[in-house]
Amino acid sequence: MDIHKPKPFHGWREFLKEYGIIVLGVLTALALEQAVVSIREYGLAGEARRSIRAELAADLGLMETREAVEPCVTRRLDEAQALIGRPAETNAPIWIGHPPAFPMRDSQFRSVAQAGHASLFSIKEQAAYARIYAYLNLYNEAESREQAALADLRTLEQKPPMTAEVAWRLRSALQQARTARWMLEVTDASAHRVARELGVGAAKGRLFKMQSICVPIHTSRADALRLVAQGRPGNRAYDEP
């Protein structure tokens, strides 16, 4: 085997030329590697952004679907208030019902955050997503409190003896329902404001033909369930509470 000794450089010019070629090759390789990483990160950021925005659009659409029944909620709470503290009309049935409940989803946002892809967004965009999902979490909590309060108000359907204690408990439930509804309105408005900043619109939602809270108050349970079931899968009311 022939072993070739490295050729000595003949002067600084030749040395700098060879050195420059080596440095240029290394820098070119690094630049290409960084370009590949940047392209990959750009693709991951785009995919993560699309999944989060689709989830937000769906959540906002559910909020707007809930907004459509607000007149029914207002009327029902006023009607319930009028019933509290006075003797029940024996022959008139009472149906309280409940507003629709749409849990706000955050699975896509949590998945993106856990994968570390949220760090690919700008600080401003990350902050905006954090804010809107915080509002959605508060919306979920308010929905839960509202449903619990309406469950207590549905005691009116049983026409209990209107003692001072019963009236006090029902008035407390009514106030809890109003407070929860106020929080729903506040968080709804706040979430939509941040969504506009992000350029995210609401997906189109769909209500069933008759919402439980919109059934006239003096409707028998059997008739109310028939009304609520209309247009639902299998025409089922799922034995609403």
C-alpha cells in the first residue's frame, strides 16, 4: 500500500484557499441542515395551528348555539322566580327544563402543548391561545354551576309545599343560575374577542328543533318530552331530568 504524505502548502495564499474551501463546505452543510429543520418546524407549526383553530372554531360555534336560546333562559328564570314563594296551582303542570350544555374542548391544544409544538408559535400567539382556552375553561365551570342550579329549580315541577325554607333554597338556586349565566355571557364575549384577534371564526352549530328550556312552562312532562325529542336521533329525549 502506498502512503501519500500530505503535500506541504506553498505559501499562505494556498493555505488560506484550502482553509476557505473547508470552512465554506462546513457552513454550507450547517445551513442546509438548519434549512431542513426550519422547513420541518414550519410544517409542524402549521399543522398544530390548524388543529387548534379547528377546535376553537367548533367551541365558538357551540357558544353561539347556546346564545340562540338565551331568550328562553331569560323567560324561564323570570317564570321560576314568579312561582317561588306562592302556592302552586294544583291543576297546572310545571316544566322547568334546562339550557343546552356544550362542554368546551381543549384536547387539541393540550396535545400540541404536550408535544412541544406550541413553542413554535410566536410569544404573542401563544399568549392569545392561553387566554382563550382560559376563558373556555371558565365557561365550562359556569355551565356546570348553571346545570346544578337548574336541577334545584326543577324541584318546582314537584310542587313542594312552599315553606320558608323551601322558598329560601329555591331563591338561592335561582341566584346561582343567574350568576352562572352572567359568567357564561362574560366568558363568551371574552373568548370571541380573542378569537377575532387570532382571525378565528365560529363553526356553524345546529340546535335540535325544541330545546328543553324553551318548552312552555305549563306543559306536562310527557308532552314536554315529546316536544324535546323531535328531530333528535331516533326521536329520543333520553328521559330528560
